[in-house]
Amino acid sequence: MNIHREKYREARYWTSEDGGVVVCGLCPHRCRLKEGCDGFCRVRGVRDGSLMALAYGSISSAHIDPVEKKPLYHYHPGAFVYSIGGWGCNFRCVFCQNWSISQRVEHHGAFHEPSEVIRKATEAGCELIAYTYNEPLVGFEFVRDCCRRAGAAGLKNILVTNGYVSHEPAGELLPLVDALNVDIKSMEGGFYKRQCGGQLEYVLDFVKQACSLGCHVEITNLVIPGLNDGEQDFESLAQWISGELGQYTPLHLSAYHPDFKANYPPTSAATLRRAAVICRKRLAYVYLGNLPGREGQTTFCPGCGADLVIREGYRTTRDGLENGRCRNCGRPADIVG
């Protein structure tokens, strides 16, 4: 893999061992690599005895999106965000919906310095930048450098992530991040081992760490028929979110469609509605991704039930809000921006 060899940067969080072995400490995989080898993520590898960020600045995708598409419903509703993606991932989900960039690396991705990302976001009129599409944490150094420049320029940083990273690098990056959507794929550890090649406890620790550092956090759960769509799956997820993050943490239940190596049937609207009923027993804000309409997209006031934010596709109206409160009953709206 020869992405922009002249642009390689030395990676953070690695150690050397006897026998020419380099150990990557970015994520819990702790890949043990020898010269010329790449890690599980495909974008960190050993070159000339050092661990290098092989895809630093290599951008696979760049778009201007509504912030709701991340999805973030309680962070600057209706705003547009400059979204960029890189390459690679530290999971191997057979159902991956973005496999074309997360499960492979192209040699011709466009290269950008962090300053260029900030310039393009500003020129596009976006005050938010999202690191998304693939798994941004495997591009830690580039995301960190972009976040620093964005913050200095007065822009907000959004991370859309699987949350699979070690505690120390998370502690370096999260103070630079304003909002996150974290994908909790299941509350069953065996699911993560079998379907993703990872461990659940590290994801949950990351989510709690982000909240403890003051980040705005929303959760997504991709609902896959036959894998994580049982009543206990949803009860466990809602219970954990309510107990650890709070009952006003937004949850997005998203419909799966067959992609990559998975051919399970698509998630039905009935399944999403059933999941929402279960989760709403514990959580105030539960949204249904890929299911348009009031039941899945509108933000209702937990106090009086009035419409706070109405979403029709990606068109957002905030008529129910006044100075951050419900216009009808005056309750705080649990919305940032």
C-alpha cells in the first residue's frame, strides 16, 4: 500500500520490542508488526523501524451534509457540516454499510493538509467539520491535527465513530472534539467478537470517557434481523444508556440493508417501531433512521409532548424552540446550538 509515501507521518502510541517488533497502542488490538507489515486497520504500518500513519491526509470522500445525516439530532439542528472520510477501519463487520472505504484502501485518494480541510470548510460556509464515513480513529494523527486547526479557527469538530480506541489516545483527542455519534452495535460481547472482531467493553469505556470530558454524545444502533433485534437486545441497550449516560441521551435506531458480505433481510419498519417502544420506556429521545415521518424524526418535548424540532427528510424546522427551551411549556430542550 503506497498512499502518498512522501506524506507519511510517524504515528503516535507505539513501542518497540526485541526482534524488530513494533507494537501499536492506538486501539485494543495492539497489533504486533515487523518491518513492512501493516496493522489490522490497513493504514498504520512499520517502515524503516517506525510505526507510520500511512494514509495521513488521504481523503476518500468529502461532502457538505446536514448535521442530521451524521446522525446528530440534538447538536445544532439544521446546520450544515463539512464531512470528510479517509480509509480503513479496525473492525471487520460483515454487514458494513461503508465497506468500499472502510474495508479497503485506494492508492489514489486525494491528499490534503489539515489547513486545506479547514479552508474548504470555511469557504463552504460550514461551522462544523465531521470526521466520518470510514472509521476516523484509525487516522488518529490527521484527525487530531485537523481538530486542532478547526478549534483555533472557531469551528466545531464532530466524530462519527465505532469508539474502538485505547484510553490514552482517546484522552488526547476527545478534548478537541465537540460532539460524537458512537455506534454501539450490540450490548452482547459475543456479537462484537463474532461479527466485528473486537471487544464491547472498550467501546462502552470510550463512550463514558467522552461524556466525562464534556462532549455531546448521541448513540446509533444498526438493527440487523436475526443478529441484534431481540427484545433483550433493545432493553439492555436502553438500560445501559439511561444508567451510564442519562435518559436524555439521543438514540438512533437505524435500519440495516444487505451490503458487503451480509445477506440478511433488510430491517423492517415494524422491527424499528418495536425497538422504539422498548427503548422509549427508558429514554426520552429515540429516533428511527431510514424511516421518514413524525414518529422517527421529530423531537418532542419530554415535558408536554409538543413538537420541538420537525424534520422532513433533511429539511429541519425549529419552531418549537425559544431560547433553548420548549416554546409551549418552557422546559429546557436538551439541544446544543
